[in-house]
Amino acid sequence: MLCGETGCGKTTQVPQFLLEAGYGCPDFPERAGALCVTQPRRVAAISTAERVAAELGVKLGTTVGYQVGGRAGSRPRGRID
């Protein structure tokens, strides 16, 4: 869990740093798993996933995904969810 000031990068920058360090990557079994960022609203979850995917230069649903309300049909899945 991270605490920080509004706008410091907790939601968009930290997951990218961790991914680049090998966390959530199957090539590093000691760092296996997924990175997860939570958002209180549906729109925030989707827009955050879209922004992180754009910053990484990947298609949403590949490396970066999202899940809304536990519905299987609403979530592209990735290594950062």
C-alpha cells in the first residue's frame, strides 16, 4: 500500500516502474504475480488503465488491463490490473 500526495504518480507511474523492474513478469518467477491499482469509480478505473497503456505504448488488454465490478466480460486482462 502506498500513501502520497495527490498527483505524485501513485496510480500511473509506480506500476510502470514496478513493471520495468520485472514485477508481474513471468520471466522473473521471484517477482511473479500481478500489479493491481484500485480506483473508487468505474470511469476512473477505465481511464487510468487507458492512460497507463498509452504511456507504455501498448494496447489496452495486453500488458495493462482493468476489471470493473467483478464482471468477466468487462475486463481486458494484463500484467497491470
